[in-house]
Amino acid sequence: MHAARKDSYRALEAAKLILDGRDPVADRAQVLITLDHTIATLLLVTMENDPKKAVQMFNEGTVPHVEERIALFASKRSS
């Protein structure tokens, strides 16, 4: 399996776990709280439990890449 496809598969599986049977619209607040916990946990783990590095990675690495992925989705959707 191609690396990008494997990453997409992992992301979809993670989303299913985060949703955990909840309605993504009706239970939006609770789902987003779980997402916040997940992001914070992954950042801390990958940045060796260093909160400063985790915040820096979030601001400089994670946010821009998430914005790019959403923009790519939007551009494909409008085509």
C-alpha cells in the first residue's frame, strides 16, 4: 500500500475511534474534546513529553499542514 494511502487509512481508522459511535454533528462538542485530547497526547509523545516542543510543533507544523489538507479537500470538492 502506498504511504499516502496508508496514512489516509490510518486517519480514517483514528476518526472512527474518536467518534466512537457518536453523531459527529449532534455530539460535536464531545467529539472535538476527544480530538483535542488526542492531538495533545500525540504531540507530547512524539516530542518526548516536552510541552514547549509539543506546542511549537502544533503551531509551526501541525496547524499549517491541517489547513493545507482542508484546502486541498475544498479544492477537490469544488471541482
